[in-house]
Amino acid sequence: MKVVRTIVMFLLVPVIYVFFTLKSLGRTKKYRGRPEPGLWYELRPEGLVNSRGKPSPFFFRKGGGDNLMIYFCGGGVSWSEESAGRPMSILRMMLSITSYYAPVAYRFVRTLFNGILSQKPENPFADWNMVFIPYVTGDFHLGNNDFKYRGGRRTLHHVGENNTRIIMEECKKLFPGAAKLLICGESAGAFGAAGNAPLVARYYPDAKVTVYSDASQLVSPVWQKAAREVWRVNGMLLAKIEEDGKECAAEGVSGNAAEGVSGNAAENIDESEDLYFKLVEYSACELGGRVVFLRSNTIRDVVLIEFGSTLQGGPHKATPEATKFFTDSLAATEKRLADSGLPYYAFITAHNENPKTGLTQHTMCHDEKSFHISGDAGISLSGWLSDAVNCKYVSIRDY
């Protein structure tokens, strides 16, 4: 009996914690046509679905001006039949069972409404209009495919790009104009922001566009096949992902932000495997001189190292080999962007480094402490980002 009680308590305590955490969040309001500034609202437009084909929401908040942030949420990725069969769930997370993507918009997604999304006075974006796009399709928000797996018996709806288009139609009704447009996201959403920038910016042709990606470093040979066969990204993006060695600098802009980047790291890493770089190239080609790209990363991101190891055919662990590959590939991508002539600026830091493992945290922009704490250069991520949307650019690299 004592063993049974121990097991029950082991399972029950996390459930109780999650329940009261979610309860404390309260509810987002249902939109009824006239949003009140400062409140988060939930909308479920027709056609917006999650990975299971079920109706799914997005969230928005009216600010006090005409600046607009489009935020792409993160939550893993599926790139094959095997990964499609391992969606994240509360139980799997509690039991530390390896899983790869968020299949639905869980209620705890609202715990992410901090940092860059918060209304605290220290947040320079507190007064912006905001649209929050949950990540429910496992495709970096880029897909247009009903992907069959397990012998065709199951379907994963990789429809991230189509969902984005539906949300932007609603967004244009909510916010008809935008002086400044910040397209951003973390983790999987960081790739979504970089890849969907042309689609989003099309709705605001007069806005100056800033694209900001937080934690977007995953180099792998799987991306071309995933983009072509699993997600079925749009034709122009696919052509860029499958392209070898060609560059497209945004006309009328220059990328002078990568001074000091070493040219010796990871020279053997194939450009065709560098998905973030390909997405930036694609969006730069489409948007021309309207856009500036920003990225933040920690230098040994534990989550990206684990995913990177799996994508390279290794275990889902931050092994020494996977860690070295990540740091080398991060330096290689930075140099590639430096040499491209694209308008790109970086905030690379060792923030919150684990003193035992040397690994660093995953994502910073929606974490209150990480977003506002000043690094060795004397500037916080929030300050750096605020300067950038006001056309004051600098790169900070702590490696």
C-alpha cells in the first residue's frame, strides 16, 4: 500500500500543480466585435485547424497605437512518419517520454504571454497591437499538406502556412494599418517568422518590416525532403530550400552587422542543410529593402542540441558530439549571413549557462528575466530589440 500511495502522489502532485496553474491564468475573452485595449481575446475563424484537423484558436490584444506584432509560437517539429507518431502530450512531458511536436493549442500556452508579450512597463512592446499564432501543425508554420503516416491510417495536418493566411485575413480586419510591423517567434515559431514574413507583410505593404527569430539554429540533411514531401511548402520557398549556393541580398540594403565572425568554424556544414539561412534568403528576395532580420540564440541551447542530435541520426540527448556540432553550425550560419550582404543583426549570448554542463537555456524572448537582464555588453535583449525596431542596429556575440 505504501508503494501505491507513493506512486499516486508522484503522479497526482504534478497534475494538481498544472490544474491550479491553468486556473490562475483565467480565460481569454471571446471576441464580440469591439476589443477593449489590454485584454487578450480568442478567435476561431472557419478553416483554422490543428494537426488533428480540429478547429483551433488564435489570440490577439489591442494596444494603444498603430504598431503591430505578429508572434509565431514554438513547440517542436515533425519531419517524417516516425516523428509524426510522437506528438507531445501532458502525460509524455510529465514522464519525460521523448516527443517531437505540439499537436494542439494547450491551455498553458497562455503562460507564454510574458517577456516580449507582457504588458509590464519595462516591456518596450507593451503598447503594441499583438497577434499570437499558436503552433499546432508541427511544420514550422510552413506547410500545406495532409500528411499520411502509419500506413495511411493516420493524418497529420501540416497546414501552418494556410493557417497563417487565415489568421492574417482576420488580423487585417482587426488592425487595418500598421506603421511598424514586427514579425517574430521563438523556437519552431522562429522559423515560422522567417519563412512567413512575405505572406504576413503582404497585408501591410506600407509598413517597415522587422523579422525577429529567437532560437532558430537547426542544421540538418532532412529539411529538403521534409519541405518537399512532408510539409509541401509553397513552390517559391521550396525552390529556395532546394537551391545550392545561390544568394539573394535584399536590394537597397547592406548587412554590415557581422563584424568579428570567424571564418574557420564548421566549414564542412552544407548550406543546403541550413534551413534558417534559406528562410532568410527567401524572405529577403521577396521583400527587398523593406525588411531587416534579427536573431537571438544562446550559444549551447540544450533543446536545439537535443533536436539537432536526433535530426543528425543520433540520440535525443545533448551529447558532446551534438553540442560541438551545434556550436560549430551556429558560427557557420553567422558567417554565412555575414557574407551574404543581407540586413541581419544578431544577439548571441551564453545567458543562464549551466555551470555543470555548460549548456544554455532554450529561448529568451518570452522569459521575463532573460528578456530584460543585461549581458556582458551592457544591453538587454529587450533594449537591443527595441533599438532595432527604431533603426538602431548592432550585433552582440558572446562566443
